Amino acid sequence: MDRLSPLDASFLFMEDVTTHMHVGGLMTFEPGTDVDLQGFVRLIGERLAAVPRYRQKIREVPARLGLPVWVDDPDFDLEYHVRRSALPAPGTDAQLRELVGRLQGRPLDRDRPLWEIYLVEGLEDGGFAIITKTHHAMVDGLSSIDIGSVLLDLTPDPRPSEPDGWAPAREPSSVSLAVDAVLDQLRRPQHALGTARRAVADVQTAAGAVAQTAGAVLAAVSTTKAARTHPLNAAIGRQRRYGTSAGELDDYKAVRKVHGGTVNDVVLTVVAGGLRRWLATRGEDVRPGGVVRAMVPVSVRPPGAQLGNQISALFVDLPVGEADPVARLERITAAMLAHKRSGQAVAAGALVNLVGLTPPTLHSLGARLSNSMSARVFNVIVTNVPGPQFPLYAMGARMRDMYPVVPLAKGQTVSIGITSYDGGVFYGLNADRDAMPDVDVLAASMGEALQELKETL
């Protein structure tokens, strides 16, 4: 048994009928390769040796005596997790996005390993697509890119698979789960004391940053009324829409070279510009000084660390009220530099360690509370995960693009995920179906915001 970390478990506790905590992706591939579904299923099965978590499921501990554990699934069914789909003619991009939205709106089965892969045929140009779903408890944004290597190769010729001698361990009984949790609690005081000492040291080191972070959150909560009436914050349902936008990485680098900042600063500026344009299409009064508060997750997992979520978050005010695109970039660059100097990411990591000392039941309540209050603290989540800058292949076909899917929190009508790959920058917009019927307008606005920046060069 492998017990979930407090942060990983929180993604389970956050989940309810309208908040599905799985991440995913959409990848499309060039035409010209015959797709062999059985061969595809067999290939994935052979490569699961590299990610044993994909053949494990979650078991809850009776009476919440401990955090849930990962156990081998003795009834693992590969063909349940790898599925086939096809678009009706003509197989347009809009039809593909509609399919992504419908699939991402369905929760994963908690009685099975928490992932699914769909092979989609019938694209208009003769290509095919792969849609993935993986629960956030298994991976964070950076890990999910690495796990994509299960499917993808560096050359058109598939690499040899590792020998796989997997046999499921015997599934523990409820009694053994409870006993193990109790024993873990008996061992916990010494472990908890060490964890607390490390956390306190981290907090003391970054005391000023903690105060600034707390101040940012309190300031956000003080604007509750504005957040509640914001078009990015509303009650959400179970169903989703999906939008996409793409650009060239060289364009982002050119803007950075001329105007300063980082590529990530330029990405956030494009998001700000896109939101500004979209708000205008809705008749919103985008006044000077107006902002959209974004939560930007930051990975604090050391290189080479095992699977698991080690993430922090920054709150960034995107200046949607600023009409000048260069001025928007300058403000975002200054804000991100201030975050970096303040050490807020370090402080948030220390707070995560302290949260890990809480009993599982209280941790569950805390995770749900933070989820339900998210609309009061920020308006939209924006993730930017760099991907490989060289071509990848699946079953001999070259991958053209890769769009991420980021889950919605309560009160969040859209989430924005960005991934770079092979010279491109790809935006995936996961949106509530009823609250965001115009998600394609927002996606198009991102491209227009990039063009606006390019015209300043």
C-alpha cells in the first residue's frame, strides 16, 4: 500500500458532481498512417511497466482513520481504459472540440485506476486524435507531460517496450487498511514533529512572504462582491465545452526580446489581452485599472522526484483594463518579478507541509472549503507547462499539437491551460457548458491578442 500525500488526497476531497478533478489533453496527428486499435491497446499495455500507478486504484480507509491508499487493481481491464471513438462526417475541428467537452465532463470511476485514453478517428483531413483523462491525484501538470511518453516516441519507429512482469499484489482488506492506518498514527508523532520543525523553519525563513501572501488573499476576499458578479465566476454544472487557440513560440520570443520579461510573462499578457477582448464582446465595461485575478500554479517538485503533486500558487492581477498591449506586458512582468523576489512560492510550500499535519477528515473539509471559496479569491486559473521542442510520434504518425485540459473549481466558468510543443504554443480552454457558450470567442480572442503584440515589434 502507498498512502496518498495530503495534497494529492485533497484533489479527491475536492471532487463532487460538478467539480471533476481530472487533467487531460487533446493531441492530433498527421494523416497517412493506418491506425490499428488493437495494436494501440497492446502498445499501451506493454508500456504501463514504466508507470505502475496506472494499474492501481484508490482505497478509502474505514472511518477516515488515515488518508486513502493506492493498491494494485486485481481486476485491471486495459480495454476499459483505452477506448475508440469516431467523429461523424465531415469530422471538423468544432466536432472534435465538442467531443472533448463531452468526455471531460464525465467523472472517472473511483473503483478503477483513475485514467482513460480515447483514440478518435474520422478527422476531416484524414488524421486522428488522442484524448486523455488522468485524475489530478495521480499527477501535476509537469508529471502529466512526462507520462505522455507512455504513448509517444521520438521517431516514427516505436521504441522497444520494457519487460513487464507485473502481477497484482493481493488487495488489502478493510481491517488491514484500518490497522495499518492506526499503526501509522502511532508512528506519526515523531514524523509529524520533524515535519513541523521543517515547516516552521520554512515559514520563519519566508515570514515576510507569508504575510504578503496572506495579505493578497485577504485583499481578494475583500472584493467578494465584485468576484461574485464577474462573468468568469458563476455557478457551474456537470457539462463542459472546450476551446482551443494556437500560436508560434518564435512570436512570443520576439515579443520578449523587444519588450523584456519572460516568455511566460508574454503568455500571461496574451491571456490578459484575450480576456479584455472577450469581456468587450459581452458588453462588459472594461475600465482603466480593471483586473482579472488569476491563480497561477507553480510546481515546487524537485527534479527527479517521484510522482505526486508538489505545487504552490501565485495570485496575479491581469490588467484587462489596460488598452496598450506593451503596458500590459510591463505590468505583468513587474508583478511576476515581485512574486519571485518575495518568495511567495516557498511560503506556500511551507503552508502545505503544515496542512499535512491535519487529520484526514479535517483535511477533506479544508479542501472542500477552499474549493467552494475559490471564486472569492480568484477569477480564473491559468497554467503554463513547457513541453518538448521537437516532434513526437504515436504509431508512426507525427503529433501536430497538444492542448491541455485543466479542471474547473467551483464558481470558475473557464480554466486556461497552455502548453508549448515543437515550436508552437497551444491554449486549451475548459469551460462550463451553460455559463460559457462563447468559449470559442474567448479562444479566438487569444489569437487576436497575440497579433496585437506582434504589431508592436
